[in-house]
Amino acid sequence: MYPFLQFHDRLRPCAIIFSVIRGLAMEVLLPKLPSFKFPSPTHCCSITSRSSADIRFVGVRRIASLSVSASSVNEAVAEAAVGSPSLGHSTRPHFPILHQEVNGSKLIYLDSAATSQKPTTVLKALQNYYEGYNSNVHRGIHFLSAKATDEYESARRKVASFINASDSREIVFTKNASEAINLVAYSWGLSNLKPEDEIILTVAEHHSAIVPWQLVAQKVGAVLKFVDLNQDEMPDIEKLKERLSRKTKIVVVHHVSNVLASVLPIRDIAQWAHDVGAKVLVDACQSVPHMIVDVQRLNADFLVASSHKMCGPTGIGFLYGKIDLLSTMPPFLGGGEMISDVYLDHSTYAEPPSRFEAGTPAIGEAIGLGAAIDYLSGIGMQTIHDYEVDLGRYLYERLLSVPNIRIYGPPPSEEVQRAALCSFNVENLHPTDLATFLDQQHGVAIRSGHHCAQPLHRYLGVNSSARASLYFYNTKEDVDNFIHALNDTVSFFNSFK
Ligand SMILES: Cc1ncc(COP(=O)(O)O)c(C=O)c1O
């Protein structure tokens, strides 16, 4: 068995040396290598996280390290927006980071499901805040504090309007979506769940939506019930419907799967849940950045998303909660800002959303999120969605041409609209080797691993997968270049067989 694909770091040097020798001697100095049997992704060792310093992959076409080479951001190489044929072409110039070379190749960023890139307007909003009016919010009466408070609260109103919440008090700023889910689990869950109550989820949930509920369920004796996939490889909502009963207290579901690319009918699910008296928490991390999300139409009780996936900064996310629910919920974290009065033996608490925002919030980041929402709204979420549906379908179809590929999730059809991402495996090729080669040899950034969805990968019979995920700033050329690079990668590894 060829060690190159085993992916133990200690074997990496062998692989590197081997790769160099092979490159130099390619077909000339060395006899044809013996045929190697590559382990299937199912049997590959699980992926360990490695710092970039750990990885050095010396290729035959160029010597490269993982440190970004020749990568100074160069606006001059940004494609011109004028006369652009697509949304991707017209918006790319707004994203300075996209215009650089990585490992000697033009960067092709296909990892937006992990985090999106940020347009100049967002970067400027952060800079303006820190340069012009950096100050704490809600507590100062001086000019800078008043300005920071106005901008921070304006960002909250922007989020509310973006998802059509009826009241900006329904928006709680959190560190990210994970914290927002923890907030609901600990605040609402601990005070509303009792032994034998059921929490319904799907096997395709992100760890952020599973683990907080496991922690809370263990405390109160509630039970997590999981719905698996149907024959189209998307969560079986008919089974979900059957699982609902008076024991169900909350349904926790994603809107768009970060692995399967499937989209769930949240409005129906909310209706069924409400029919049995249950609440619904929607993990909208992969939908809010890509489509119109209207919380009133969906009738979700809670909905969470992260700024960094929607062109905003890291360190900020939000919880939407119906105001009647938030008003009855106890605090999650204690500290300054979330109180009404503090005595030595007890405290009273502020109304939502302040009740759930203990301490100094991520002020600049919230303002940056507001700028991201302005930017996205300027393009129009329907425009973004339509463009991505087309681009996503193109990605799916082009990937199908790669030999021995297995793409997870439902095939696109008239009825099934996939999100613009594909998780896949190529037979006998470890996804992390594939992602490493794509990065090192072609400057293509994709994700490999379990994408924080281990139960789903287990259900699919694999440990990990590769994932290419698009955003509106990607183009069909990005997809073509990726497919070309992927074919090259597959040929490279197959040449050892
Ligand atoms: C579907 C889904 N849910 C939740 C999360 C967690 O988001 P965050 O890490 O920003 O809290 C992610 C991020 O990858 C996601 O894709």
C-alpha cells in the first residue's frame, strides 16, 4: 500500500521525497512504479488537523510550500467589471483577496461554505469604525459612544430587515451561529425540556446543531431522535413528519445542508412542528448568505446564521427569536449590559435582546455585518440565488465528468434545487490528498474532511469527503479550472497504480 495516501504526517516526508524523485525521473530515469492499491475513503484514517507549517509538498512543476507565495494583493490584476458577462465577473473586483497567486497559480477560492470572502466595503466599514469612532456601546454619552451605539443598533435593524423579522428586538448578536444555538439550548432548553421530551434532528445536521442539544438533553433527561436520508440522499422529511408527537418539544434542522446541498421545506416543517406544540430552530448558516430568507414566511421560532459566511467579519453571528419566546427566556450568560438591576444577592434582567448580550459586544464586527448586508442587498438576494443555482448546476454537471467520482446529495432536477456546493469522493483517493494537491499544484482552495458532519459521513459510509463550494463571486471559468485541476490530480495519483 502506497504510503502517500495514508496521510500520517510522519509519512509525509517520504511522500515528498518520493514525489520529487518521481517528478524528476518521470518515466525516464525510473522504471514504471509498481501498481499501488489506494485505500478507499471509507477506510482512510480520519483527518487530523495540520498547521500550514506541517505541510510541505514539493511538486514536479514547481517547488512550492503552503505559505502563500507571490501573494500580495494586487488590485491591478483584478478583472474589469465593465462589460462583464456574469455576476461573478462583475463582483470579483470587489474582493481584493481573490486577486492573488497561491503557490504560483492564480487563486481559485472554492471554500465559501466554510467562510466567504469580504468585499472592500466591509473592510472599509471595519476600518472606519476603528479609525473614526471606536468606542463602547450603550454606556457612554460622548460623541464617539453615541455614534458607535447608533451604528451597532443600525446593524441590528439591517439584520432584522434582511430576514424580515417583525421587530429588531428579535435579533440577538452572538459570536457565531454555534453560540446562537447554544444560547437557545441552554436558555430555552434548560427551562422547557423535561425527562423523555424529544428533540428531533436529522443525521445531516452540523455538529453545532447537535452537540449543544446533546449537552442539554443529558442534563434534563430529554432524548435526541434523528431522521435519516431518503433514496434521493436528502433528509427524509416524511419520516420527520411521522416522528413528530406530543413528546416533541423542538425540531432542530438546517435550511440548506453544508454537505448534501439539499434544501429543506422549512415552512412545512414548522407547520407540522407547531401542530404538535413543538418549536422549530432553523440552522440557516448556508441559506441566509445565498437566498431570500423570510422568517415570518417560514414561521421559524428560532433561526441562526453567521456573519462570516455572508461577506461579513468573523466573530459575529445572530439569533433570531420570536419576541414572545425571547421575552420568556432566562439569560444565557451573565455580565454587564444584560441586567436591569444588580443587588448583592440577586439581579434582574434587561429585556431582549440586551438580556442575551452580556459584556462588550463585537461592535466593529456587527457594523461590518451591517455593511455586508448593505452590499448583498445592493446586488439583490434573488439575483445572487438565481446566479448560484445556475453555477451550482454547472459545477455538478462538470464534476460528473470526472472518472470514478461520487457526489453526495440529491441530483439537481426540476423539483430539486441544490445549493452551489458539491461534496464528493473520487474512488481510492483520499480527499485530503486531493485537496492538498489541488492547493499546492493548482492554487485551488477546496475543503476536505467531515465538514463538521461526522454522523452524516458515517451514514454515507465514509470518514470524509472533498467539498467545493461556490459563492456569487465565482465564475464558470473557476469551475472549469477546478475541473481541469481535479482531472490532473486524479491522473497524477492514478499513475502510481
Ligand atoms: C450548516 C452549518 N451550521 C452551523 C455552522 C457553524 O457556524 P459557525 O462555525 O460560524 O458557528 C456551519 C459552519 O460551517 C454550517 O455550515
